[in-house]
Amino acid sequence: MTTFSIIKADTGGFVGHSAVHPEMLSTAQDRLRDAVGGGLLLDGYAASCGDDVSLIMTHEHGPDSTAVHEFAWDVFHQTTAVAKRLGLYGAGQDLLSDAFSGNLRGMGPGYAELEFTERPSEPVICFLADKTEPGAWNLPLYKIFADPFNTAGLVIDSKMHSGFSFEVYDLYEEKRIVFDCPEQIYDLLMYIGAPARYVVHRVDSRSLTEQAAATSTQRLSLIAGKYVGKDDPVMIVRCQSGLPAVGEVLEPFAFPHSVAGCMRGSHHAPIMPVSQAQAHPARFDGPPRVVALGFQVRDGKLVGPRDLFDDPSFDGARRQAGEIMDYLRRHGPFEPHRLALEDLEYTTMHALEERLTDRWQPLPAQPVPAGL
């Protein structure tokens, strides 16, 4: 079987939090080439969105492979060394542990992985996002795999008509649940409509018994206990032949839905579908960006990528994202632009509460109306 892995980390921004320096990407690509030559990987491609390096890899070691995860950890240390030498911002900020310990769970880098037996044609789309959280995938995944107004195949393709299962993680209590759709759509929506806590981790075809999608679900602030950078999630979606078509998978991003992220991870903003050339958040560290890299997988080799959002049909979404950003920015430090207090990534509020504890006074007693 082929394992498809995306492992990503922010190991230094150029300039500020806006982009990855070309030398860091070159270093990562050289290491991927070495790993293919040495037999660890079948293929590999280094990509970026914003200030994150993403290692897109195929191999035969299965998900959570110690060898593959340790390789990625070593690559991120090498890109960190480049960032430090160049004086880049936040060098190594996503590497939250001093030593590798079996796999990357809880160590900072995000990853999405799935395993499959290759079909005669195996189209796969890699989505890379910057300046947002894992829950940013919830709405697109619902539309791709459960909404017939987005995905006509749910109605007219006999292999899709039975629907899909959604595995949802509760990131705060570290538990999971599976919803079978369409029967449990309303139950699913009750949870994934709260994307700061409940995140779709994987989607499976119910008729084909095939995994269709995988996402990264790591929340850096929950791992580190404080804000150390936005999670910048990645996602893998398989397409065609009983799974949604490429156009159905891309369609949800024609609507720049609101996500948490942007400046200091503490604001709502629209997610903007962009080409790789435009995947460098600038305005108020935003708007959050998403790129879609399409590959054909053949005998484990990556044929591609195609830069799928490099297309004028998404110009309207980009214009609308700019208009939404105008509207939200005018709120300044007020909600709904700023996140609710319980969701703020920075901890200023907690320190402020402690400092001002003695200044808070009870409300004055209400006068008793006459005659009572």
C-alpha cells in the first residue's frame, strides 16, 4: 500500500511571518531527494504556504512511521539552521521538544497522512493553509462530502450515494466520534460548527471502504500551553472514481468563509484561495491563505503538482475576501473581528485579570421600589 504524508512546520519566516526563504525550501527538497535515493521515500516534494515548509511524501511505511517522522524532524532542524543563519523571524518556532520521541505527535509539527491501494488513476489534492487553525477545513469538508448542492455526485453517482463517514476529534478532551452521513448530518453539524474545539480528522467512503480525506489536527497552543504560532493546517483529499471529482473538491473554496487566525492568531478573517505565487499573507498577517496542489500518484511517484487555485474562476473569491477583510478590519479590537475571550491565542487577558483583580468592585445595590 502507498502512504501519502504531508508534514509541515514553521521553522522561520521571511520577512516576519509572511513567507519561506527559498534557501529553506531548497534545503528541504535536497533532503527529500536524498531520502528517495536512499529508499526511505518513494517520492517527495517541498512546498510552502506562508511561512510554513510542507514535506509532501509518498512511502510504504504506513501512517505514524517512526522513520518518516524522524526524517521530517531532522529536515525541520536543518531548515531552522538556515533560518538562524539568515536571521529569519521565529526560527524553529514549531519545534516544541528538544528530542525526537518515536513520532511527531505532541512535538509541534502538523501532519496529515492516509494509506491506500492505488487505483488505475489516483488524483490527490494537497491543501496547505497559513494563518488559521485546523477547524478551517470543517466547512469545506462538509460541503465536499455531505452537501449535494456542492457535490452533485452524492445524488447521481451510485458509488457516492451511500454517503461518507466523518471522524471528528474533540481537541480539548482528546476524544473522537464518527458520524455517518447523510443520516447523522444534523448531529455532525452541531459539533463541527464549533471549529475551535471540534475538528474533522478523516473522511471515509461508506460504499467503497476507502479513506477519502485526512487532515492535521494539531493545536500548538494546546501543546505548548501558550501561543507560539498559528497551527496552519494541511489536508489530503483523494478524488474521482467513486470519490468527489476534482471540481467538487475545489468548489467550497469559491466561498471565502470566515476562519480564526490572521494577526497573532486572534482574529476572524476570510480564507483566500490563492496560487503559490500569492501564498504570502501580508495585510494584517492575512487574509489567511490556502493553496491546492494537485498530483497524480503512479507507483508511488508524484506526477505534478498542478497549482489548482491559479485560475481566474477563483478571482471572485479573492475579491470577496478583500471586501470581507475591509469590513472586519474596521471593527479594530472589537468582536466579531477579534476572537471571543475564551478563544484568544495570546494570554494578555489572563495577566490583565490578575493585575486588576483588586480594582473590581461589586455592583451598587439596587434601590427597593417604594411600597414593597
